Amino acid sequence: MKKTFPILGALTAILLGYALYEALVAAPTEQTMGDVQRIFYYHVPSAWTAFTLFLINFVASILYLVRRHPAADIVALVSAEVGVVFCTVVLVTGPIWARPVWGIWWAPGDIRLTSTLVLWLIYVSYLMLRRFSSSGQTPTLAAALAVLGALCVPFVYFSIWFFRTQHPQPVIGGGGSIDPRMLHVLLLNWLAFSCFAFLVCWSRYRLESLQREVDQAHAMESLMDLRGSAR
């Protein structure tokens, strides 16, 4: 495992660099929006990666509620952490893209923007609960909140299919169209982001597992000290 991670890290770095070149240089320039459209290659893959991580969080939370397995709880935690990072990228790149195209940074009435912000707030609340609550029921409460958050993901994704909105219609599966070369670069960046997210989750999982082992060892040591004092 110690040898595998650096190799995967190097390959992911190369993939990210190649995807960056494809997005900023090789991809054709969109006729209407010009070069600002290239944000598309980061905005959309970040959203897809965040949704994938929130799905993993949902499945792991369900497994924890059913089996109470600590590994499932760790997977739920780290996938939510990394998912929030990618969702933050979505919320930052969206207004940057919207400003030159729509003439405003944020459209309060846009259902996709607003629902994405609500989704982000739900998962930030999830992380705050995990961070600041010391109750023994915290993992269970967090898992229940994660299930609620996951229910918002399909709403965010399909919102532009069913509501009038300024947000562009989906280019895949929603009646839109995209140049095959642009689609290639889009999928390439999604692959690169997914690999990067996997490595970060893997690293965080190992770190969280070690932290819990240390905390458990300290708890056992404290318990032994209390028993020794009682005698």
C-alpha cells in the first residue's frame, strides 16, 4: 500500500496536467461565450464528482445505520468532507462563469444555483455535527442527516429539467448537444477529478482510522488507570 499510493499519485498528477492542457488549449473555443466557457471543464466535473461522493456517503451511512460498522462510518465521513470541497468549487466557478455570460454573479431565483447552495449547507451542517458533537449518538444522527442530504442530490440534478431557469440545459441526456471534442475533454477532466478525489479519500480514510485507534487506546489507558486507582 505504501508503494501503491505514490505511484497512483504520480499518475493522477500527470492525468490532471494533461486534462488541464486539454481544457485550456486543445479544446475548441465556444463560438458564443468564447474562452470563458472553458470553466465548463471544471464546473461540471466538480459537480459530478461531488454528487458521486455524496452518493458514496449515502450508501455508507445506510450501511452504518444497518450494521453499525465503524469502517462504513469512516467512509461516510471522508466522502462528505471531499464532496463538500468539490461542491464548493461548483459554487465558486458557477458565479465566475455567470458574470460575463448573464451579467450577474448570482441569480437568486435560479433553482439550480439555490438548490446547490442548500445541498452544500446540508453537508456543511453534517461536518459541523461530526466535528463539534461529542455525543455517543453522533454517528447515528450524522447518518440520518446524510440520508436527508442525499435526497436533495436528485432534486439538484433534475431541477433544470422541470423548472424554468437561467441555468443552461444539460448537454448530456437533456436534449442539449455538445461537440464531440468538448465531450472528450469534459469526460477526461471528470476522470482526473475522480482519481484525485479517490486518492484524497484514501489518505483521509487511513488518517481517520489511525486517529480512532489512537483515541481508543487512550480511552483504554484511562480506563485502566481508573481501575488501578479504585483498587
